[in-house]
Amino acid sequence: MSLRINETVPDFEADTSQGSISFHDWIGDSWAILFSHPKDFTPVCTTEFGAVATLNDEWQKRGTKVIGVSVDGVEDHQGWARDIESYAGCAVGFPIIADEDLKVSKLFDMLPAEAYLPDGRTPADSATVRSVFIIGPDKQLKLSMTYPMNVGRNFSEILRALDALQTAAGHGVATPADWTVGEDVIIPPSVSDDDARAKFGEFEAPLTYVRKAQLPK
């Protein structure tokens, strides 16, 4: 069964490039992003890992831990990290899960239960392991995205989505299309007009069911 929004994500133990972890304990009270890759030493994935590494300060500002997963072993991960550092010009400060047995890939429904890695495999054998999972401090899945092999992920969008999720969770609001921090938010339909004014002050209502307001300072 697929992992759905607001379900608790699987807990697991795994070896990583930075030692062994228990996933829920590793998340702790933070937000977390798990992003997956079908193989080490591949071009698109190398650019993506580099992008995540360069955003280290942005993840920290948002109280968010990031962790990669790739279906190769720890030794390969450590060698690949050196290539990523050379490409990106900065250290890879986050762990990479070794998923040679495909346990994590299957727990998160990125591969079917019967999947296996054949001898002489290529990235195509684990192509669907190209996903992003944003997880809240409550260990529940808040957002997921899956990309094809030939399209690099947009980590600016992942940051934007993380901002929106944290804003919605912290203020009991929703966010409109293309929203970025500082722009008007949407008042949920469950909030009455009187309660909305008490919380937000005056608001705009271009439609009776679309009410927009600035977050209180």
C-alpha cells in the first residue's frame, strides 16, 4: 500500500555514510527530508546532492534535517561524497543511507516488494527510487514528489514547499499557488469571518470562499 499524506512514515535502522541510525530517533523533534537516488556515481544525482549540500544553512534555518538514500553501500557513498564535494565546492554534511537490500526503498513504496538488484545492474533497475519525502516532527508524511531519471529536482521548490508546510502548521492557514514567505496566506473555510478578523485583522475576499490575509506580525 502506498504511503499517504499524514500517515506515520516507516521507522527503520540502517547504516549510513555517517554511521548507523534509527530513523525516527534520527528525526527527533525536527522536520526532515528524505531524498532518494537509484545509484551512486550518476550525473543527475550528483548535481542534486551538490545542490542539497550548498543549501546546508537554509535547512538549518528551518530546523530541518536532510538525509539521502541510494541503493549502494557505505563505501560507495563515501567515495561518491568526495566527488560531490569536488563538484559542489562544499562538504556533504548530511548522511546517505546504504540501501543495498532495498529495505528503505520498499518501505517507502519506491520499489515493489519483489524488486531485486541483478548482477551488473544499471540505474534503470531502480529508476523509481527518485523521490522526495518531507516529514514533520510528528513523524508524519507531509509531502512527497517523485521524479523521472532524466529530470533534476528543483530544490528551490522543495525549500518553498517546506516554508509553506511550516507556515501552515504553525499558523493554521493554507497557502495559495506560488506562495513565498511574506506573501498573503489563505484563511481556511473552517474559520468564520469574525474569527478571521480577530486573528488577522482585515482581509481580502476576491471570492466568498477565497479569503487572503497577511500573517500577524
